[in-house]
Amino acid sequence: MKQKMMLMMSLILGLTITIKAQRQDTTGQDDLVTSSSAVSTLPDVIVESVSAADLDGGPVTVIVKNQGPRKAQQFGVELKIIGSSSDKELFNQTGAAGPLLPGQWMKVIFQTKMGLSQLRYCATADTRNRVAESIETNNRQCGRFSGKP
């Protein structure tokens, strides 16, 4: 099957990418297929990683990143630490991050002063939804610290 691809971009309240594919079917007839999708021009802040080098009371480092194409203004970063077998919240603190340019990241360090082995965590960027983002549902990362209990 022969395919010719042509990519056309137009700017209509943001960037819209239109892909047109021309192909010949088995009967020799040309068939034109068009697909369009909007590409956001907003920032997109995410929690890239959560780590603790010292599980015996050391700090927890949360790395946040702006993976969008526009600058993200200052925003809050929350770290919650939850019991390993219960839902009891053992730590809850909010730090500040930003502003972040596109592709830029920064560390937010939380002094927990508690043993972290096997405890669960949730880190959330832009806790008060102050940054208008292209994707509002990817601001959180949850997991469990490793180590022996």
C-alpha cells in the first residue's frame, strides 16, 4: 500500500496539528484520511520523583518538573507520609516550587525526622490548582519507601 504523508500546522487559539494521509486501496482508488488534534500551549507540572537517601530520619526529596511549553508560576508541593499497614497520616507538609520554565525542574526537600522504611507516600504538585495546566490529572505520585521495617 502506498502512503504519502503531509503534515500541515495551523494556529487557531493554540496549535492544531492536521495529518493527512493519501493511500491507494487494493482497487487503485485514492483514499484520503484526515486526523486533527490540538496541542496545548499551557504549562504542565508533574512530580517526577520522590526519594529518601537515608530511611532512618533523613530528608525526602521531591523533584517537580514543568513538562509543558509555557512558564509555570509558583505553586505548592505537598508531601504526605502514611503508615505502612494503616491509613494513619504520619506527616503532611507543603513546600513551594517555581516559577519553572518549560523543561525546568527543581528539588523540594522535606525534613521528616522519622524512620521511613516501608511507609507509603503521596507527593502532589500544584496542590491548590493555581497553575492552569494542559493536564490537571498528572500532578501526583504515590508509592512506598523501600528498606527493611
